[in-house]
Amino acid sequence: MPTRSSDAHQQIAQRLRTIARDSPGLKHAAHLYEAILPVLRDADLQIEAIALTPAQVRGKMEKGQPLLDGLGLELDSKSVREIMRKLARAVENAGQNGMPSRLRLLWPWASADARSARRVRKALEREVLDISALLPQVAARDHGGIEEAAGSLGLDPDLVTVLAQNALKPALYSVRGQLAHLAQGIPWERGDCYVCGAVATLAELQENDQIKHLRCGSCGADWRFPRLTCIYCGNEDHQTQRCLFSEQERERMRVEVCDLCHGYIKVISAYSPTLPEMLAIEDLATLHLDYIAQANGCSRTQAIRKKKSSNSRMHGKAETAAVAHCAVHDPLPPVRKVVMPDF
């Protein structure tokens, strides 16, 4: 990400230290983010201006098409490789020897141990990992292709994926910065990002009225979303949706689950939008909500697959399914208190 003010990055660093202090089980994860933060802060992929007019932006969004869909984003593979190499080196230097087992199913960086990172770094330095072939696979979320490419070199495919995804963030942040103002005022009632098409990482309740917004962890985009609509299947029936929370956190965060598709979304009270760079940190800070949702039989991965499968049947291609339009409803879905896991 291009350099931002030192105050913003001090805020991020302080948030990581707070997570490490308050959640001992996340201490190693917080320290890992501190190690990679300077790399992401200083990374800068030169992106040419996106040639979309306001009318084209409106046309694509009204069709439910992410703005980057169909556009060729020219990237310098050497620059991406260098960012991946620096990220791998940062992970290696952090000296992690494996995360707690429960994190491996919840957190994308959980496979980032020093030994695996060293293997990836060396493959990048020797240029045996084909970045020009890898990037389209990462953009298309072609996990099979990534596993094949990484496995042939004895590399951890999950680590290769998360390194590549983060190396692409500077480009996606730049694109979002160019296009977000053109999308203002255009409704987008879908659970996938209107810029890059990634499924929302979490939801925020913003402003004094606690208006629900979805946030993209890939490019940082922010868009309003109906309060009682499942982001995966479009379910609007509050009888088949639930909120899970702990008593001490109910005003600050919760997880909303859908009993139809068994998907879930974490919801935090933010009042003002969270910094795009802070979204990954807040995703980490709310990892216990992922654990609770999955312990209740919910899965983001399975819900996303169902969403793609449904849309493939409807439109002939595996993209995200459309979300039905609806007004904001009250009251909230039925709530259930839970005992929070010890992270």
C-alpha cells in the first residue's frame, strides 16, 4: 500500500499490541502482522488510470458487475515477486514455528511459519515460481491451480496464496481509490465487493444510526447493505437468521448467521469507517467470532461455494450470486448468548 501518514500506522501498530495483550492466544499472530506491516506500508505497484467513465461505472453496477470485471489490470510481475519475497522474508524473520492448531482453520496467515516462508522466499529468488501464471490464478481464486503450482515445488499452497493476495493489495487499493468516488450513490446490495468482486470480510455498523456497511478486505471498499439480508443467499427472513454474541461484547461485535445457507458474517460497531489497512487487523481481533460461528455449524467457505454454484446455474458462469433488493428491516434477528473461546 502506498505510504500513509505515520499517525495511521502508529494506530495500526497500537491496535496490534492491544490484541497481543488482551488475547494471549493471538500474540504470535499479532507479532506476525507487525513484521509484515512495514512491507505492506511501503509497497507501491504503479497502476495506470482505470478507463471507466461515470456512465460505465453505473452501467456495470446496475448489472451487478464488479467494476474490475472484464478489465485488464496490467501488473509488473517482477514488482509483485519482490513484494512477495519481502513478505516471505518478514515472516521468516518473525521466527514463528507454527500457529495454534485452532487458528489454521480460521486465519489465512496461520500457515506462515518460518520454515515454509523460507522455502517460498528461495523459490521466488530463484524465479522458479511463475508469478505471471500465479497471479491470474489468485485473482480467479483458482485454488486447484495454485495447489498444483505450489505443490510441484514443495511449497505450502496456502502460504503462497496469502503472500500473493497481500502482494496484490497495493494495486487493488489504488484501483479502489480511483473508482470509489464514481460509485457514490449507486446502490450495490450484494455481498461481493463492487470494485474487485471479493466476498465481504466483515460488516460495520456506522454512524449514530448504526447503518450496516460491508467492507472488502482485499481492496478496502465500503458499501451500504440491507440490515437483514444474508450476504450469501439473499435470505431476508429474520426467523431463519440469528445473532451470536457474548454479553460483554454485545454492543461492540457479534456474528450473524443464516440457517438457510449456513453462512455467517462478523459485525462490528465502528461509527466511522475502519481504515482499509486496519480491516485485516480487525478480522484477526474478531477471530473468536469465526470460531463460534463454525462451532455452530456455519462456514464462510461452504456458503461462498454454494453462492457461486447457484449463480453458475443462473448465469452460466461461476461468479457471485445476486442479492435480492430489500429495505432495512427491524428488529434484529433472534440473538443467542455464547461463551467466548479463550484466544
